[in-house]
Amino acid sequence: MVKKDYNETMMFKLPKENLKEPKEILFSVFEALKEKGYDPINQIIGYILSGDPTYITSYNNARSIIRKVERDELLEEILRSYLEKEE
């Protein structure tokens, strides 16, 4: 019988194909909001500032998708993209 060392830290990692980048998530949610007739910019800003998921439509699973990434990561992606375009 093999003894397990419970003092050792285990690492759990999801396969890369199951993870979406914040940029992909933003575009996906943007499109869902646009298709439903919302102003995507205002809705995403409302979500980022408040944390209230009801700013995001559930259409095309957008609400579930956006909650898979932290709001600060979304803001970081937006800022990085903006500043890189300005260089």
C-alpha cells in the first residue's frame, strides 16, 4: 500500500481549452448584449462597477460566461488593450 503525503500541496489545473481569455469573454458578452438591443458599453461598465450580474443578459449564456472571470481582470484587459493601441 502506498502512503500519501498529506503535507504536500496538490495542484489542480483546468485544461487550457476550457478556459477563455478575458478578451474573448468581453467580446462574447458584448455581442450578446448588442443582439438583445442593449448598449453593451454601458451594461459592461455597470457590471464592472457594481458587480451586479443583472447588468448582463442571460442570452447566449453571457451572464454565466462573464462571471467566470474576475471583474478586475476584465478591467485590466480593457485598460491593457486601450493603452497598447495608443502606443
